[in-house]
Amino acid sequence: MKKLRYVYAASAALLLVSGNAFSQDLRMGFFLDNYLYGYRMNPASQSEVSNTFFGLLINDVAIGASSDIGLSNLLFPTDGRLVTGFNSSISADKFISGLKVSNKLTTDLNENIFALGHRTSSGKGFWTIEANLKSYSAASAPMSMFEYLKVGASDNIYRMNDINLNSKNYGELAIGYSHRFTDKLKIGVTAKGILGLGYADMSIARLAINTKKYPAVATGIGTFTGALPPADFGVTPDGCIDFRNVNRGSLGISGIGGALDLGIEYELIEGLKLSAAVLDLGAIAWKKTVEGTMGEHSFNVLENADLSDNLADMLRFSSDPTGGILIDMLNTQINFGAKYILPFAEKVSLGALYTFRLGDKISQYIDFRTGATYTPGKAFSVSGTVGVNTYGTTVGAAFTVNAGPVNLFAGIDGIFVNVTPQFVPINSLNTVAKAGLSFMIGR
């Protein structure tokens, strides 16, 4: 029993730190007046400080992460030191009460390879072209997993439901156009071609571990799907996917897809601009390379084995014939915003932004924030916001500077207030951080 607890403790930690990233962009960019890349939040947006701009070779990177638990839910001060919630000095009520029914983590990465923006000769249209690498991963672990780790099971059966891992990684080429129809109305659209680089999904609806006998017996209902060419998963002698025996080849294409961004901006009254956009409305068709289903199997908990060995024995999926196409919808995002320039202080504007991200139950996300922006001229702009979202309250800040032909910007959607000396958030993690450097022609 004790050996099994250590294995599950490591498994829970693995679920909550796994992941790579996704296509989320800086929401603070909506509030900045001189932000070149506002079209990523709304394709109707046009640069107000440059007729042409470009950025090359990873000119900006956005990294995001969100989780509904932090270190304060896992570590507790006791006798001048920090101990985990599994320590005998921490009561079960104190540990378990700080967790959610489903404990989630999502991580995001949007890495720009190149970007180009150009205003048409008429001055009404604005073209954008860019290439990006995007990655997204999400994980969820149920409270029952931590509860059984802490207090055990009186009948020697561990029951855990709703365990999920998902990761999608792809390259994107986007071409966008925004047109100013009147002084008040702009409409924009961006078309995206997508090349899938890798997809994996593990979903376990129910899992029970019976430790009355040795070896232990695992019974579960779950599936695993991968689209990872040219990677080749091995198969164990009893017909299960062998996660310890993966032949990793060079980078390959495992899917193809497309998406649209649609947006509109309208000045309702002088100084008040309304904005609405739908982003990543599309899907990827993945070519499946491995599939598996979970049933019943027995396994040994090896005291001196690597964690990966124990996990591979415990989470076993019978290999099914591969092939076929999996249609995976992107995590579509909807933005509604408003900005108002104060008539008695034209260098200051107030704004509000509502964001809703669709997707599976791990990826769904809501964010509402209000903020203020100070823009003394086209050389500088700074914004600050406060808001609430799926993971709690949030405070953001961003700035952009135009120095001659150079544009520099940086921002963070969620500022860490309480952190450890290693800058690890104590409370729930909820942020997107971004910085970049671009060049402008014809300001």
C-alpha cells in the first residue's frame, strides 16, 4: 500500500506539471493604443503608428499558463519548514479542502517566426501576413486522487475518475485583411493554413486499483489517441501500447487544417469604440498513428523502478489497429471589447474586454477585465487592468515604445503577487506573458 501511494503521488504531480502550450495571445494588447499586433485580438484592427512593419526570427513570443491550484494547496508551513499535504502533520481536511473537484492546468505557447503588416495606397486597407508555431497542452486530476493518496481506501481499492491529458502542436500561416468602410466602421478577416506537428489525447473516465492482492489489479475505462508521425509506438507482448519503446524520427506532418479569424470595430459615438471578434474558428484533421483502450490488467509496483516504468505498467491501453482521420476542433475564442477616450483627458482611455474560449472541459475559459491606458503620443503607451476569470482575480500591465523605426513591447496578463524565492506562484497560476521587437517603415 505504501509503495502504491508513492507511485500515485508522483503520478498526480506529473499530471499537474505536464504540458507544452497554446495559441493564446496577450489580452493586454487590446488596451494598448500603439500595439502593432492588435489584429491578433481582432482582425479588424489596423496599426495607427506605421504604414508598414515587420518582424523576423521569433520577433515575439507569448507564453501562458493557467491552473486553479498553486503551491499553497500542496505545501504547508510546519515547524519552520514546508511539508507536502501528504505529511502526517497535515490533517486530511486541511489538505483536501484546498483542492478542487477537478484540478486543472493548461499551458500555452505562441512563437512568431515572421510577421509583416502593410497599409494599402488608399489608406483604407491593411494587410498582414505571419507564420507561427503554436502548442497547447492541458491536464486535469480529480480531487479523489489526492484524497485517496492522503487517507487511503478502507476497502483497499483506489477509485479515481476523470483524468485527462491533451496536447496539440502545429504550424500556422496566416493572411489577414482589414478594411475601413467608413470613419466609424472597420471589418477584418484572417485566413489560416495549418500543418499539424503532433497530437496526443488520454482520457480516463474511471480507474480503480485493487491492492488486496499482489500483483495489484487495475480496472479502467479510458482511451488514448496519438497522431505523432514519424514516431512509432511499440507494442508489449500482451498487446498493449508500449510508452517506454517509442521510435522518435525527425519532425513530420501529422495533420492538416484551416481556420478563420473574423472581426469588426465600430465607433458608436465620438471616442467610444466597440469591438467583437471570433478567433481560431476551424479544425485540424489528424492522421491517427496509435489508438488504445483501457480495460483490466494486473501489474507489479516495483520499489526501485523509475516512475515511468511504474506509470507504464499502471496506465495500460490495449493497442487497436491504427489508421483513419481524427477531426479536432481548435479552441475557438470570442472577444467583446469597448474603449472610450475621455473627452476631458484625451491622453487617457478606459476599456473593458470579455473573452470566452470554447473547447473541451479542461480548455474552456472566461476572462473579464477593465483597464486604463495612458498614451501621451505615438511614441509611448502604457496600460493596466484588473479583472476576474476562470482561475480567480487577475492584474495585468503592458507597454509599447516606438523609438525611430524600432517598436518594443512587453506585457503580462496576470501579475504574480505571492511567489516563492524561486518565483513560483503560491496561489493559482493564471497568466500570459509576452515581449517582442519589430521594425517600422513609414510611420
